[in-house]
Amino acid sequence: QVVNYAPFTLLPSAVPGALFEQAYAVQQDFNLLVDAISQNKEFLERTLASTIKVDDFTARLFRIHVQVLEEGLAQSVFLGINRSDYMFDCGVDGTPALKQIEINTIAASFGGLTSRTAAVHGRVLKVLGKSEEASRLLPNNPSEELALGIAKAWELYGSQSAVVMFLVEEAQRNIFDQRCVENELWNRNIRVIRKRFRDVFEKGSLDDAKRLYMDGQEVAVVYYREGYVPKNYDQQNWEARLLLERSRAVKCPDIATQLAGTKKVQQELSQPGTLERLLPGHAEAVARIRATFAGLYSLDLGEEGDKIAATAIADPDRFVLKPQREGGGNNLYGEELRQVLEKIRDSPERTSYILMDKIKPQPAMNYLLRAHSPLRVSECISELGIFGVYVRQGKEMVMNKAAGHLLRTKAIEHADGGVAAGVAVLDTPYLV
Ligand code: ADP
Ligand code: MG
């Protein structure tokens, strides 16, 4: 086994202060929205209807969602940990605007490692004789904030002896990110176990009250750091997922909240009237949320879908074509977008994708430091993520917070891909 340092920029990157504040200010609204969607069976059913006909992965998740609702939810405490990602779109007059790329409602990562990056960049600036600039880097500790959410859910679950279970991948490349959060829980005397779906399949069980047990230990909270891509599942893993979803344990996220994070839902949210219906009586929150939306378009069969498909084929550089996948490296751009869309334009398969306006940030120069990679200056763009944490007990929100930030930077030649995909690196915002 090999341990490498996590990749990072040599220098912090400039981020417009006003947009940074805007991103923080809208996070509680996004928490409310995701939570509202997760409780709205009709909305999920209607929005995902065309998608689940052609996308087997979303369909399987959806079936579990329906099944647990039909059986009656045993879970009464809900914990959401999400990360809303943005880029700074450069308008025609050069003014940057905050535009959401997506919101991640499952396994949103790098809250742990990014709790350390400000210190790294602070040191670099000091070495360069820039102590004044170093002192302006903002404190940022998502590790602790995420752990406080997990701890709250654990407490409300109400069993002192129950544990928190991190559900992790078979081969774990990002373990230290998770350990940062785990350590914060141990510091609060909450026991943490790390298990895979396979362990749950072999050793997990429910008692009569649907309490979840692993190896005889009661589990209060299941924190998924896996389970968001098809390759995470074989038949046994699907059975394990169903067992977890049926249980009384607090799932972070429950399967409805995972579905709330699909690209199809994101696209539907941009339709006129949708936000208002999901968040009645929250006009200001709706306005703050809508201000962050880029153009999003449905490829459902019909006139509207035909029209936007034709527009994208004629001018592919204006758009990004997105399937219902997470984890980076799945989107299509430029010539590839044109070819794929031409192939599927008259087939139902096109409804498994959405189209999005391509966001065009202003590049800046930086060094991307990666183990075993040569050092050279690159033209880079950054993506800002804001973590959100909320806890709901029954109908009552008992915690709703913005929980720190993540800045990831990549060379402009890569259209797609995050840190885990080996494209982006960890960064620290320097507000300007
Ligand atoms: P995933 O779920 O795979 O992370 P994203 O929607 O976050 O999917 O897209 C992956 C990456 O593609 C983003 O991190 C960003 O770099 C790029 N990207 C996505 N949408 C856009 C867009 N509308 N404009 C420009 N780049 C985008
Ligand atoms: Mg993403």
C-alpha cells in the first residue's frame, strides 16, 4: 500500500468576497430545499418518472425508496450532510456571478482534508514573506461541523451504547478525509465503526423494532461514504442497502435525500414555479436559490426536448450534457456532446441526460502539486463548495447550518472531474 499526500495548489486562489458570502448565505435555504424534496413523494415520482424508465441505477434506488415508504418509515431522525458546488461565471461585461454546478447529497467529501488546507497555504504565504496575506485566510473546519451534525443525530437517536457506522468502499483511497470527521466523534465519546456493504450483508440484522445491529452492536447513524455509483453495488450490496434503509437508524442520507440530489431533480428545480411549490411561504429563500441557477434543460421526449437538443447539436460549446451519475468524469462536452446527442436524439435514452449551460470562469495561474507529477504553472479555474448540515426530528428542524467550505482548482484543459478523479486539487480561497 502507498500513502501519498493529497494534491493541492501551491498558492491560494482569488475568490470574489461577495460571491463567497452569497454562497454561504444560501446554504441554509438549500438545506431546507433538499429536506423538503426528500419528504415529497409525489414530486420525486413525477420528476424521476422519465429517468427511471431508462436509467437502471436511479430506478433501483427509487424502488427501495417506494418500498420503505410502503412498509412505513422506521426512521424518525434525519441527518443531511450536503455540499453545494459553484463556479464563478464570467459574464459578457466581465462581472463574475455565482452559478451552482450541482448539490451533492450523498458522500460529499473533502470536508476533512480541507480543514487542514488553510494552514498549509498560510505557511506557504509566510515562507514567501506574505504574513499579512496569510493572516487574511479564513478559518475553516468542516470536520468539526459535520461531526457536530452526526453527534446531534446520534444523541436524538437516544441510545448511549449505539455506534456511528461509516459505510465505506471496498478499496478506500480517501480514508484520511473520513478519519478527520471520525476523530471529532471519538473526541466527543461517540464510538465509530467502519464497514462495507459486504459486512452489512454478512453481519447486519434488524430486531423487531427495526433497530439495526452490526455484530451485536446497535447502530444509531449510518454515514454513507459510498453507494452513489452503480459500481458500488452487486446483488448482495443492494440487499444490504435495503436492510439499512428499512432500519430505524439515522441514514445520512436516507434514500429519498440521495434521490433529491440527482441531476434530473436539479433540472426540474429550475422550471418556473417548482421552487415556490416546494418551499411555500419562503419567497426570499426561493429568490436566493434561484439566483444561483444556470440554465438547465430537460431532454424528455417532446417538442421542447427536440428543440434544445437541436440547439446543443448546432452549438455544443454552450452546453454540458450530464447523465445521472456522480463522482466526476461522466459529463460530455464539445464534439463528444454533439456526437452522443446526435446518436440518441430520437431515442428514449436521451431522457437519462440533462443539458446545462456551460459556465465559463476567468482562469488564473497557479501550480498544482501532485505526488509524482512534474511542477509547472497551469492556467486554472476553481469550484467553490459549501457544506450544509441539518438534522430533523419528525417534522421539526433542530439544526440547519452552513458547515464550512471547500475550494477545488483544476487546469482548464480538464473539462470535468474532481479531486478523487485525479483532476482537481485542494485549494484555499483568498477573498478579494
Ligand atoms: P459529478 O456529480 O460527477 O461531480 P458535476 O455536475 O459536479 O458532476 O460535474 C463534474 C465537473 O464538471 C464539475 O466539477 C465541473 O468541473 C464540470 N462542470 C459541470 N457542470 C458544468 C457546467 N455547467 N459548466 C462548466 N463546467 C461544469
Ligand atoms: Mg460534482
